[in-house]
Amino acid sequence: MSVVDRKTEPVGLTLKTIFDKANTKIVDILSNTDVSRSFVERLFKGKESQFDMVLSVIKYLEADEVALIERYCEEIDMAKNFLYALEYCDRRNNLNLVERLLERSETKTLPELREMRVLYKLSLQRKRDGRKENLEKVLLEVKATQPTTSISQVFKTFVEIQIYNELKEYGIVTSIIRELRIEKIDNEFFSESFTWRLNQVQQSIALRFHADFEKSRDLAFELLRVSDSKYFHAFAHGNLGLSYAFTNKKEEALRYLNKSQQLYSETGMKNNVWNETIEFFRISWGQPLKLEEISSLKNAALRLIKLGKNYQSIKILDKIDEVEGKSPMSLYLRGLATQDESFHWRSLEMYIRDRGDKLFGILPRNELIRLNQNQYGVNALYNILSTK
């Protein structure tokens, strides 16, 4: 990957320097990207150029996408470029840059941009505050919008889908997805972006709500095939890792989870959840992690259980519950430490009824079956989401 040193010059000039050092020709760019010679010449003079085409040149030259796009977002002034940049940054959850782009584009009059700015603001509000009351408030505001352009109409539906997904109204999500018509968008950048977003939602529902490993993997492999975005690849690798972890395919699980973590890092995103998840599975599988090397208190409690130090584990869980309140994971761990099935029942109920998470609900379900609890009753609770 090329190192970017000139942080104040136009991005186009930086790309020209990278191009010159790469010992390549303009015809190579033309044959591998959907741009013209006049476009490349204009870009290499440092002139503002169409966002999605600049992105394709950055990727072809294997330049530092994160650094260059962040710089380009500060350079752009054309209304259409703000539209592209907002979509790019919103889908990658670069919230600070979305906020900055919204501020800088305030005076632009392009109808599509004006409609989309309203929706990106609401999307930002959703991501900044995931409490149920805020999500419901944002949902009402989204529904009140009346976009007229095809891109903003479809994006409005996506914001609704994302909110309903967080509210665990999966039946509504599935119903809305059936009515989604991405194909009516004739802009390739947005059509692709929305297709990738849709795949993300479908993966999450298949994996977390249905624990349908085969379907979630098919969707993940499809996203890897059709998307050229490291962010979407990171997402797909993470779900593949989880799907293999819960079928006890340890090598595949760790390979995909570690790859996901690597890709998130390369996109400039920290994902501490994966660190804890990888740690959790390694401990669950009996890998001898040292206590002092474990980053998560819950994982430390699990390691102590594996070492037979149940009293010490319970003391840690008491502290966690005091600070964070009871969670299905802490109840599951307490059940492991005490061999008391009542904790696993409460954990399973919280995973299923409160979180709609059949994936992690597998953990207490399996323990209840191992503890000789009524298998019919266990599975009835576990599968209650299927009838929601």
C-alpha cells in the first residue's frame, strides 16, 4: 500500500505522484476502471472530479483509501459529490465525517441532496443513540418524510429497515424487504451500495434471528463476490466466523474472525467486539489463555470457570452485574459456574424474548439440554421467535 505524505495538496496530485512511482500507464487505468482519459488528466491536475470515479482510481492504484477519501471529503464542493460522499461514509459508519459533510453541504440546492441530507441526519441520529425511545422517535420522523427522487425513496426504506431491525421487529423487516425495489435506481454507485446494504441486513436476520448458518454463509459469500469494499468484506468475514464458531469448526471460525478484524482495521475502524468474541471462543474451546492477557471481564470469568475457580468467577460476575446490570451472557456464565439451570433458563429467555438472538441463545439452550432439562420446553422457548 502506498504511503501518503503530502496531506495538504489536492488528492488528485497525490494520486499523480503514486501513479508516476507505480510505473504504470494511463491506458492501464482506463482498461481497469470506468473512467476516460480526460477524467484522469483532470484528476491528476488536482481538479475536483466525480467522487465514485476518484474512488475507483484510488482502488486501482492501491493507494491508502481511508486517508485519501477523508481528505477528498474535505476538498469537494460539488453537490453531487456530497451526495456520493455521504452514502460512502454513512454505510461505513464514519459518523464524524457524515456530520462534517452535512454541515458543509447545507447550502447546496440539488433536490436529491436536499432530500438525502434529511435522511442522513436521521440515520446519524439513529446510530448515535440506539435507545428504544430514540429509535421510535427517529422512525416517526423518517415516516413523515416525503422524498420524490428514486434514490431518496429507496434510502428512506433502508433507514426504516435498519430501525425495525434494531427494534427486533423482524417480521416487519422481512415484509419491507419484499417491497424494496433497488432495481428502479439507474445510478450504478447507489444501486450497488444499496444492494450491499440489503445483503448486510439479510445476513444479520439469517444469522442472528434464524440461526440459519447455510443461508447466512451464502449471503456472506455473495457479498464478498459482488462488493469491492473492505468494509463490506469485513462484515461478511465476521458473520462467516460466527457461523462456523457455533458449529464448532474452530479453524474456519478463527480464520474468518481474524480476517474480519484485519479488514476493519484497514478501513480505519476499531472493532473491540471481535477481540472479545475471538477471546470468548478460544477460551470456550479450551485454549490456555493466561488470565492477565484476557481483555474482557466476562471472558476472565469464563476462564476461571474453565480452571475450576468458580467462586472467583462469581465474584467477577457480581461486579459486572453491579455496573452493567444482568445480561444474558452474564446469566449464562453464572449458570456455568453454579451448574444451576435457572440461570440458563433466564439467559435463554433474555436472548430470545428481549434480544431476538437465536445465535447466542444456542449457548444456554445447549447447557439446559446437557443438564437434562425438558428438551421440548427448552426448544419451545428457543424457537418462539419463529412464530413472531
